[in-house]
Amino acid sequence: MARAARPSLVGGGRLTGILELPARIEALATAERARVDRLLDVRPVVGSTDPPVALEPWLEETFGSADAVRNQRMLRITNRATLESTIFAPLRGRRPIDGPVATRDLRAEIASTLGDPFCDPLNGTPSDTFGRVRGARMVTGANAALADAHHAVLVFDEHDPLAFDADLVTDLFATGRAWAERAQDEDPRATAYLLVWNCLWRAGGSIVHGHAQVLLGSAHHARVERFRRDGELHRQAHGTDLASDLVDVHRDLGLAVDRGGLTILSHLVPVKEREVLVVARPGTDERDPAFAAAVAHALLTYRDRLGARSFNLALWRPPLTADGAPPEGWERFPTMVRIVDRGDPFSRPSDIGAMELYGTPIVGSDPYDVAAALR
């Protein structure tokens, strides 16, 4: 069946924004529409306020107009399989910040931390019991405060955490995996591997010097295991693969960028601002050059086109096995990287509040802007 016409482009060729998503879904052909409805619950939300006349000048200055505050359009999207859910509320990104906010020079702030423990990692970090792993542009050290049976930092040679490039990303995956295999030689029961990168203090990085972390233990990390279980339940209910549906739905809605046989998604249910997912086929090794290149493209887009300075990254993959084959129950689990922008490092308010912890994340950015930058 031929695909129905897309909604008109707006803004000189810019893709329609997230609030126009229901119209985009309505315009899909039957099969694509059924796939979206199978995976997503999309609900427009309309809210109204009645501001006093005296407040109108401030509303116009802050939000563009008083009418924008009187009548507000929002969108709630829920992934039916994973129950990840996001409320897109564009005005939230324009909220005022109470109190003075100092203008800080990030480069100067980073430079002022030269000489921290990671600048001399051989003396500033413990060694794992099996020694250190040296990559092309980083070296491992045991984390002084362990969060699993095996937990290391991958300390970059370069102090500036934003001075990364595609080669560093490639080296990150290779060095992290070499460390995991060394740890597994000592502890064969440890198979659950997780790589995370918290860039700068806004993202939870306690030391400014560029570094990532790797963990290896016997218990699966809860978020990873939850995605695997959700995938199995989705297959039982619909006879389709969750990861494939996720990719296809984002592609149908103009939020997927194909690169080197992998797909980068501007996530429709982001955990917070501008979340992207790099999704590979099940069985893909994260050291595959195409995978590392796609992740590097996403990170460089974050830094150079979207202006992100602080972010979280996590690598999700099946447990490690001696023969490299996924263990039973993990055969359909995709190798995946998730990245989320944590906002201005010097912003006074936190980007996470009670709604993110106990309700539904609220996002002010537009996934279509992220997709345009990725292209």
C-alpha cells in the first residue's frame, strides 16, 4: 500500500514539531499506523490559565505572549511496551530562573581543575587486582568507591572532558571491553557489563578530568534487564520484535537517522532533554567500527550542533560470554547506546525534580530539532 502524504513542512523546510505528531500519525499508511498504535500511546493535552492584566507584560517578555500562557498545547507519549513516558511541554523550556545566575567560563572552569587526581592516574587511582589496561588514549584505574564487584574508571589522557573525537569513542569501547575481559578472567561468574560516561558535574561526574566508568558483576542491571523482559512480553503479545518496532516507528515518524548500517533515534519518550538512542542489530559488538562511528556522530552532534556540554551515556548490551554468543533469553537484545543532555553546567535549578523521580518526565525540547541536527 502506498504511503500517505506527509503533513506539510513548515519553517522553510523544517520538519513539523513534536506537537504536530498526531497529524503525522494520522497521515501514515495503514501498516505503519498500526505499528505506531501498537507501540505508542500519544495523547494531546490542552491546558488553560487566566492571568491578570498586570502580569501580561512579564508573560510577553518571558513566554513570547500572554496568549501562549492562556492556551497551552502539550503532548504525552507513552511507550506501551516499556512504560517509558514523557510529557512534552514547550513552555517549560522558557521558565524563568529565580535569583542571580553567575555567567561562568566553562573552559576556564575546566582549566582550573588541572592537577586533579585523574591528571596522574597511576598515582591518583588504585589499580585493579589484575593491573591496569592501557588504551590508545586512556588508562584504567579501579574506582576507589566501588558500585559493583568490579568497577573501574577509564581515565582519558586529555584533561578537558569535551575534547573528544571519533577516535576516542572507538578507544573507549575497546579499552572498556579489554578491562571487562581481564576482570572476567579473575571472576568468570561476572558477566553483566555496563559502560557509562557522566560528563561534568551536571551529569554526576565528581571529577572534571575526562573519564568514563565500567562495571562488571553477576547481577543484571535493572534497567537493562527490564528492557529485555519488556521485549519478550512485546513479542509474546504481538509477534514482533520490540527493538525493530522502536526503530521502524521512529523512521516512519521522521525521527530516525540511518548511519553505517545502524540507526540513531531522536527518542520519542526521552528520559530528559534531547535523548538519542544508537541502535544496532542483536549480536553487534560495541567495538565494531560502524557502531563506534555512529555513537561518535551522535556525541559530536550533541557538542558541536546542539551545544550540549554535559551529558550521560550508557552502553546496553547482553551479558558477556566466553564464546561471544548472547546467553539464552538475550538473543534478540540489541546493542544500544543511550545519551541524554543534562543542560547548562552552570544552570541553577536541577533538570530533575519530583516529576522525573516519581511521576512522568517533562521535556521542553523538540525531538524534531534533534533529528534535524543529526542529519
